[in-house]
Amino acid sequence: MADYSHMFSEDVGSFFRSPVREIFKKVDLNSIYSFAGGYPSAETFPMEEIRRTMSEVIDKYQGKAFQYGATQGVMELREAVAERYGVPVERVQITSSSQQGIDVCTRVLVNPGDVILTSSPSYLGALQSFCSYRADIRGVAHSDDMETYRASWEKVISDALSDGRKIKFLYMIPDFQNPSGESLTLDERKMLVSLAQQYDFLIVEDSPYRELRYEGEHVPTMYSLDPDRVIHLGSFSKIFAPGFRLGWALAHPDILDKIYVCKQSLDLCPPIFDQYVAAEFLRSGRLDANLSKTIALYRSKRDLLLSLLEEHMPENVSWTRPEGGLFLFLTMPEGFDAVSFYDVALDAGVAYVAGEFFHPDRSGKNTMRLNFSFMSPEKITEGVKLLAKLLKDGIL
């Protein structure tokens, strides 16, 4: 049998597999009760409007819609994004998904051993990217007490500097975080921006869920607090359709220039036809009309999941109550191992993602992430009942 191990780069040793993607390889999500993925509901995909928009794009742009295009993205989409978020067009870079935005930011900013600060837990896809560039990832758990929360960040920063490390950026999902569903208050955002200014590091603000708010007031972005220090990443995956693989980065032009050069060797340009479709969808008002329906659907699913957890879960299980987004986080008693329990749950027909995979230090073994956007209300109901029964019978 061929042995290719000596052919691979040293960086390959820093890669790790996504447990979410491994689940998708093993099972058909439609055949089980899956709280595991972050899939939007197919009900939210406006098929007729997309079909009509695609036809309009072909009629309007002809062969141009199928040619190579500018690495920064087509001007029509950059202008539409700039108008929507109130920024100059020269501060807009279109990306092939916000996941690419995370990766190119890491690629252009981080050397092996540089420190990336993040929340604990944090987004798994970001942790994968950071590890692949051999970053030193240091996480901080959230605290509702501002003094405690700030002190935790200051200690992590102080420790990194004492170790002789260079802190390159703070990565945060401030709105309806994946995996916890929690959001940062305005005061917390201001505090983190002030620390970035004091210790001279950047902030990568990942905001794929920002527009999926079901209650409460919108909080200003971290980007709005310091546009020259914050890189704001957005995505069409959760507010339009993930199959288009489109996102954007808002940042100082000097930062975007390096991302622009980096992208030339990655994908040359984002998919042109998809960009024109997204631009027309934005400008026509179809995106906002469909987004209103999406928010109503997901709000009802979130409310259903919360009520079911209240009704069926054991008393010693707690969970977050997100004001938006696609996820919430369950915490079981100390000693529970969500990784070990996963096979029991999957054999019974229900899937989740163990919380420890979202923690840079692999803590949080007694936690799990649940998604509420993908399944139907009927399957959410039966899935919660089954998971609760397994927890009661198995370990709690």
C-alpha cells in the first residue's frame, strides 16, 4: 500500500477534522433527528424569486455573467453591500463565503506562534483555520459581570505578552454566537475595542447571523466603533442561500489590499454569476422581503425548541436563550461527557455536536450545541423528546 506521509507539508499536522462534517459523512440528516448542523431551512430558499432573478441576470449581463471577474468582486454587488451597511465601496471586498473571509484574514495576518484571542466556546470553522496556520489560540469564557469579564481578557493578554508572543487579532461573533447563541452587549463590545486599541491588535468581527434577530434591539457592530481596527465579515449563507457561497469583508483599504492579493492565488475571483444574482436580489428588495419570512419561521422554531426543553429536559440541564441566530447551548452536570454519549444518541436516531469541539482548550465536555433552523417543527418535537429520554435514562 502506498505511503504518502513523507509527501505532506508540516502544516497538515495542524489540521483537524470537523466533527460536524464527519457526522454528515456517516448519516443522512433527513433520516434522523439532527440538531447537529448549521443548515438553514430549505423553506427559506425563495426558489421562484431566484429563478426569476437568474433569468433577469442572464438577459441583462449576457456572457459577462459567466466570465472571469474582478478579484475584489463585481462592482454591482460591492456597491449594494456598501449601501446596505453604510460604508464606502472601497472598504468592501467580496469573498467566496465568510469562511474564506476568516481564512484569508488568518493567512495575511498570522505567523506560526502568533496569538489569536477568541471566546471560549468559539466557532469550530474558525478554530480549524487558526490551527492550520499554527496560531496560538487563547480563549476566554464569557461572564455577565463586566469587571470579571474584562479582568479575564486582561489576564489572557498579559500572559500572552509575558510569553513573548505577538497578539494579532481577536476573533468574535458578537451577535447570536455559534455555538452558544449568546450576544455581546454594547458595553462589552466597547470594552473589547478599547483593549484592542490599548494593546494594538486587530478585531475580526464575524457576523453571519446578525440580521436574524427575533427579539430585542439591534446593537451597533464592533466595526462601527473603530472601522480602522475592526474587520467585519458578513455572509449571504444564512440570509439568502448557502449554495451561492458568497460573503464580504469590510475593512480599511490597506488591509483589504492584502486580502485582495491573497485571494488572487486562492480563487482568482468570487463566482461571477452568483454575485450578479445576489446584487439583483439586494437591489430589488427581494432579499429583505424573504428575510422577513425567514425571521418569522426561525423565531417560531426557536420558541418551540425552548418550550420543549423546558417541558422535557431533566432539572439539572440548563441552556442558553438566544435572541436570534440558529443555535443554543446545553449544559449538563459536571462529569457528563457529550463526546462519549454521542454514539448512544446517534444509535437511537438523534444527533448533536459535542461542546468541547468549540473550546480552544477542549474543555466544556458537559456541553452540546443544538440547531433549530434545519428540522421541521414535528421533527424538533420528537427529537427533543428522544434526546431528553436518553439523557434521563442514560446518565442523569
